[in-house]
Amino acid sequence: TSSHTRVGILNNPSSNIKEENTAIARAILAAFLTQNNSNLKSFFSKLSKEETAKSLAAGTKITKFLIPGMDDDNFEKKYNTLGLDVIKTHQMFCQEVLKLLPGQMAVISNGR
């Protein structure tokens, strides 16, 4: 509820990183990099549903889940060019620096 709050996401997958199993993670990263804040919450809510994950696993394209008002072209371009190295870097940071186990979740706060 504060305009001074920032949210970031680090991926710490427990399985091998492949294009097929990183669709949601890549979509989140692409959205953070290309969309304005007003669209992010609605898009992330849509991505967090179990039926979305099942649909993506069945072969549905991520563009089906874009919401009105999003910059579709910028998102799609970033999503399609976002390499898996970013997620591997996140994973390495989580495990080497934060000492998380593969797949382990954490909330990190840096505030007053």
C-alpha cells in the first residue's frame, strides 16, 4: 500500500532449468522489464493460478495470458529473447550467497 515499497523476485528452481519449465519465471522477468506497475499486479495474479501453469505445460503460449493495457510487443520480444542464464544466475545467488536449498523459498527485506 506504500508508494515506497519495491518488490523483486529471485528464482531458485529445484529442477533442471529448461525453456519448458521456466515459462512463468521468464514471463515474470519479462513483465518486470517491460511493463508499467499498474499492469504487473493483474498479470502476476493471472500467472499465479494453477490452471495457468497447467495450460502452459500443455503448450498454451504465454501471450494468451497477457492483460489489456500491457505492451504486448515489448513483452513478447523480451520474453522470447530472455535467456536461461538469468534464471541460472538467480539460482546460483540463492544457493551460494543466501544459502538456500534448491527450491527453498524465502522473503528478504531491506528496510527501516
